[in-house]
Amino acid sequence: MVDKLAILGGEPVRKDKIFYGKQCIDEHDVEAVVKALTGSAITCGPYIDELENKLCKITGAKYAVAVSNGTAALHIACLALGIEEGDEVIVSSITFAASANCVRYCGATPVFADIRPDTYNIDVEDVKRKITDKTKAIVAVDFTGQATELDELRKICKEHNLYLIEDAAHSIGTKYNGQPVGSIADITTFSFHPVKTVTSGEGGACTTNDPKIYKRLALFRSHGITRDQSVMQNESHGPWYNEQVMLGYNYRITDFQAALLISQLDKLERFSNRRKEIKKMYDAAFGEMPELYLQTTIPESDTTQHLYIIRLNSDKLSCTRREFFEAMSAEGIQPQVHYLPVYRHSYYENLGYKKGLCPVAEATYETIMSIPFYPALTQSEIDDVIKAVKKIVEYYRK
Ligand SMILES: *Cc1c(COP(=O)(O)O)cnc(C)c1O
């Protein structure tokens, strides 16, 4: 006897819904924010330096530039590398739109590379096929937190004189061959949105080891205005003088957000371990179900998992992905789909990108969903997620 699904009128696994991601804020975080708010400066103050030093320490990078969000980090990364109209930038096809939008902000052309069917990270062979004389950079995403194939990508970049931007929005805390993400690519970008591993509400950062790139990142963050005489074109008029040397933006983060993030980063290892623990439980439960495929892990990546994705084996299930998704939702477990291939958004379709461009990404998109995965999940919530997946798999088993 299989249980009647909630969507067909059966008893749901749980009554109050849980979602795929959620921030994990404790009283220390609250105290840190309150302290910063009552300090001398709430923006451009001392917490920014402290945060950037901490990000350097955690990532092993020489320089960090904290900004208002992960998209701003991607934008100034492209600007700092001089990406402009006429350039092509190769971008992972399964990612959040911002990984490609940053290229468009600069007037350049995103060229989408397909993904690997097992890890869902960018397919290095397809990257090679998509290089032209116009290619200037690659934006590779550490999708779900697992490091992309950085050695291979760096080798390609070296051979073809390209820059590597690593979109590490999912992967703070991840190591690649023992080296923390953030110190490997030309520029690594982070996001601290509430669903990410650590949060500042909204927030982001770039890290780099190159002092010239660092200076440009810092300028683009703050209007292109500087007090650094070595960067100015004109003579200083006096102690008040600052000079705008290029067209930048206001992409600054506030001190109270920085204080929150510093407090969150103190817990990164704990969050990371808990994420690894939950992944193990899910892997054990779902690994023995032939109806589901799990993401392949590569030995080079010691992963702080951000998303947990199940992929349906359509040969063994009589339901569509949509039916599975809606059945989960009815059981009180709200999944999400990460992501529609970027070029399938109407904005990109209207630019002329066509269906069929990245067949593996498109086929993967049709069968995946992300299930609740964050450190604050309780054991009974984890058990409920497993129970709901099992219940639906059993019901639709062919
Ligand atoms: C979240 C995310 C971003 C953008 O970060 P924001 O802080 O929301 O602007 C960029 N790339 C990926 C892969 C993301 O998941």
C-alpha cells in the first residue's frame, strides 16, 4: 500500500511549509548589527576594512572589495577587466541571470557554454569550442557550491590570453585541491544574499591577487572617485581634494551589513560542516533510489554545499517534473528550480539566442529541483523532506 499523496487529498507530510533556503541569524549577529549602528560611522566606516581583511583571510586572496550585492561584484569584475562592446565572454548556461547580465551591462556579448550532465558545472570542452578572437573572459560558476574545474579553465585562459571570473556566489568556504575558492581565479565574486551560505541581507565581494585589478575594483565601487594621489591625473588642491578619474558607481555596502557579515563569517566553518552533514543524510536516503539521479562530486572540490538538487529519472517515474514539484509543495516541502538556462529568458531570446544552444543544460533544466537545504534545518525537518520525496517516488514509480 502506498500512501495517498497530499495533492490527491491525502495527509501532507507536514503542515507548515519549509523552503529551499533560509538565513541562519542568531543573537550574536543581532548584537553585532546593533553595535555597528550605534558606532561612529554607519557607512564607509571601520567595519568595511575589517570585513575585507576577514574575506582575505578566509579565501587566501591578497585583496577583497566588499560591495552592495553579488551582481554589483560581477559588474565591477567585468569593468575592472576592461570588458566592453565588441568583446565576447563565455558564461555557464545554468546559473542565475546575473552571471551573464554583468557582461551585458558592459555592452559585451555573453556566449553560453553547455554544462556537464553529471556535475552541472561548465563543460570545459564546450568552452574550448566557443572561443573566438573576440573572447576576452570566462565567467564560470561554482554551481551548488562545488568548485568548477579551475585547473582546466586556468590552463585554457593562459593558452588563449583570457581572464577567468569565478562566480562563487554559491561556494564561499569551498576548497579546490586544498586551496580556498577566492584565491584562484583572476577575480572571484561572492554574494551574501540571505539564501547563500553567509549573509549580510544584501551584499557581495570581489577578491583578487592582482594589485592593479584591486585598484580598479575599488574605484568602480565608489563613483571612480579617489583620494589616492598616485591614481589622480591632476595636482591635489588641498586636504579636501578628491578626484573622479573614471565613471564608477555607488556599489558600497554599509557598516552594519559588514558587521553582520563578519559575525556570520565567524560561523562559516560550523555552517559548512552542518551543510556537509545534511548532504550526507540526503545522499544516503536518495542514493539508493534508481528513480533519482544525484549530482556527481569531483574529488578536487571540498565542497560547502549551497543547493541540494535531485534530478528525476524519467524512465522510472510516471510523473512529469511539474507534477513531482507540485506534489512536493502539497506535502509541505517547497522546492525551487535552479535554473532556467539563462538564454531561455525572454530578454535573451529577444536578443536572438535560440533554444537548442546548450542541449545538456536544457535537458537538465527539465528534470531538476532543489529541495530544502540550509544549516538551520532540524532533524525532523530533514526527515520530513526525505519522507516526502520517498512518498512521491513510491507513488509514481513505474
Ligand atoms: C545569488 C547569485 C548571484 C547574484 O547575487 P546577488 O547578491 O543576489 O546580486 C550571482 N550569481 C549566482 C550564481 C547567484 O546564485
